[in-house]
Amino acid sequence: MPTVEYKPGDILRASLSHDRGKRKVRPVLVLFGIRHNAEGSPYYLCVAITTTFPDPPKPIDFELPWSPDGRASTGLRKRIAAVLDWVIRVDPSEIVAKLGYVPARIIREINAQLEKRAI
């Protein structure tokens, strides 16, 4: 069991497997607190965060607060978005650090959009 438990809305940096087999550290947004798979292993259900998205964003891109000086609650310094069709399971051992969080109203909006998409 992890020593730190993260909650919905937390933004984390996690070392995730890349599609080419390599690992990449990327930001993710926690959707739900710790869960367990069928084998009992813990994970967090998250969505990936990206800095690469169009302006205006596509419906699957949910822009998050950011600030060039890092003063936003997210801790992010670039224009960023949660990618709503990029839902991933993150093992607690893959978490590198907590960057910040999004306010509860934003995580509620994201969850409402995910429910509409049946993800």
C-alpha cells in the first residue's frame, strides 16, 4: 500500500510506459482515489495531461488552469489540457511527484464529461 494516498483532482508526475516500450515521465490527473484490480494490486485511475492540443481545443481536451510563474493550483507552467479519451491506470510505484491539484468544481466537470462519453 502506498505511504501517500492521492485524491481526485491531484496532478501527479508519473513514469509511464510509452507505446514504444520506453518509459516517459508525464503529468496525469487523478480521477478516483486508490482502487484495486482483480489481483488486489493498487492503482489510480487517471487521465493524461498534454501540452500539445489545438486552439480552440477539441471536445476531448479539457483545458486546465496554468500560470507561467507556477502560481496556479495545478503547479503547471504551460498551456495544458486533460485528454479525456486517454484514461490510464497508474501504479503507485510509477508516481514521481505531486505537482498540484485542480479545484473540486473542475474535477466534477471532467467527470461529467467522461460520463457523457461513457469512459
